[in-house]
Amino acid sequence: AFLEGEEALRSCADTLGKLSFSIDRGEANASQAAEVITAQYEKLNDARKKLEELTADDENQLFAGLQEMIGDIAERLKTLSRETGAMALSSGLKYAHVEFRLREIEFMNALGG
């Protein structure tokens, strides 16, 4: 479950990074981007729910930290999916991509520390 959650986060970050450049090149519009963002939100939310189900009786801080991070990122995606301007959406996606990567690095560093 942990690996699935981590994989969902990495996949989401990659997708958002690519999507922002697709918008910049005119290959995707805000409506298409909203569909991709919503799909990523659902993927993350499913991973979070699966983690919660598997660890309902476990107070493991590792899983709790991952669940929290996935939940925060999913909420950020929900906000991004409402953006209608291409420039604002592209910028928001780039910022989210960097933010997600940094949070992942911080999380992994905390595991090793």
C-alpha cells in the first residue's frame, strides 16, 4: 500500500509537469487539463483511501505521513481543477509540480533521518 501511494504521488507530479507544458504549447486547453487533473485527484484519493483501510488499526507514522501528504496534494488538485485561465493554470501546475516533489523529498529525508 505504501508503494502504491508513493507511486501515485510520483505519477501525479510527472503528469502535472507534462500537462503544464502541453498547455503552454497549446496542445491542451483548460477544459482538457481539468479532466486530467480530476483523474489524478481520483487516483490519489483512491490511494489514500486504500492506505487508510489497510492501516485503520495501525498507528504507523510512516503511513500516517503519507496519507496526510496525499490528502493535502489531492486538495490542491481539486483547487487547480477549477482554474479556467490557461496561463494561471499552467503556472499553478508548475508550482504544484515543484511543491509535490519538494514534499516528497522532505518526506523521504525524514524517513532516513
